[in-house]
Amino acid sequence: MAQLLGAAAEWAGKIYSGGWVDGGGPTYAAAEPATGRQLAKVGSAAPDDVRRAVQRAREAQRDWATTPYDVRARVLRRAADLLEEHQEEVGDWWCGRLVCLATSLWLWVLRRSSVRPPGSPALP
């Protein structure tokens, strides 16, 4: 966790919108729900920030939908690899017990999934 939060200067008080930017709303203290420990100061979005985010998400979804299955699968498997690789780093602030269990289950299913669209190539 220290490594991740140690880089907080880049994103402290910011929102992510294609990069770390000031949001239209105030900053607030993000706390770990189970302990109440303050993790960082984060930014908040105003309605205009949300509208821009929705538009970007719509555009990204159209691009994602046209991406071939094998490419999307590689992206999701890489995400699973990164979660596993950094699980100790993010575990303190990201995982309550239920979230950790759900994440572990998601990773297990993703790794073992044989569900593919018809005609899709097999993946490692």
C-alpha cells in the first residue's frame, strides 16, 4: 500500500478523466470503511464532470464492442494478472472481506472460463 499511496502527489485531490485532473467538486478524505483510517484526499466530480465521463464511456464502449474477442480476453486476463501481482499492495485499501472474496472468485472464473463466442479461438 505504501507504494501506491506514496505516489499520491500525482492524484491527490484529483479525479481521473483521461488523466488526473481537478474535479468540479470539493476534495474529501477517502477512508477505509472497516477501520475509518484516512487513505488519501481525493477529488469529487461535479455534474459537468459526470456528463463528460458518460460521453467518454459511451465512446469507449463502442470501441470495446468492436474489439475482437481474443483481444478483449487478453486485456481481461492481463487485468487479472495485475490484480494478482499487486494483491498485497491494494489489499489494505481495496478489500473488505466480501470484496476480497468476490475478487478472488472473479479471478478464478476468469482464469478458467471456457465461455467464448462461437468461432472464437482458444486462449491459453
